[in-house]
Amino acid sequence: MTIRDSDRGRDRIDVGGDVTGEVSVYEPMVILDLSERGARVETPFALHLGSLHDFRLSLDGLSVVVKGRIAHSQIGELGEGAIRYRSGVEFVDVSDHVTAALRSFVGSRRKAAETPPRIVDAEIAEDF
């Protein structure tokens, strides 16, 4: 049976459920650490070892999507009825645009962490 897709002007065929697939859904995660080559993330669900996923990262207002392979995964935290999983992600097939964004973000954060705070006008307090 052919089904008319009026929005696109193309015909679809009824496959009767014989074709299976998967859907990617962006879910919130916590990024624990990040480099140009990968990240360690925390999620409320397990990520299967070796599986590939698209990760959307917000890097100081710049949003990039990078493909990553799950290198390791373990239960990270148990508490109040919730399980948190920690997974290592190896970035794969990274575009030049994403590499540049990661390099810039990681570099600026590394520089900020290594720069001692500026002291403007301070006194040493006497011990009590």
C-alpha cells in the first residue's frame, strides 16, 4: 500500500512494522571534565560501552554537536532513589569547526585555572 505524503509530495510505502530503528533524544547530562579528545559525563541512565552518540555541548554560549563513543561506564553515585552513571566519551569524526571550539574553550578554562587571582587592595589580617 502506498501512502501519499502531501507535505513533501512523495509516496511512502507501508512496511508493516518490518523495519526497526532507533531514535536519538537529547537528555540533560553533567559534564564532569572535558578535553579536545573527549569528556567524562554523568547521566541518570546507562550509556552502553562502545555505543555511538551525538553530544550537544554548550561552550560559553556556542553550541556544538560532536559524535562520541562510550569508552567506559560505571555507576557513579547512588542516593535518594536515583542512580547516576559516569561515562568516558571519546570524540570521533570531529569536524574542524568543533575541534576549534573545543580547543578555544578548553584553552580559556585552563588559562583561567592557572592564573592566580588578582589582588587589588588587601591587608594581611592579624591573628586573633
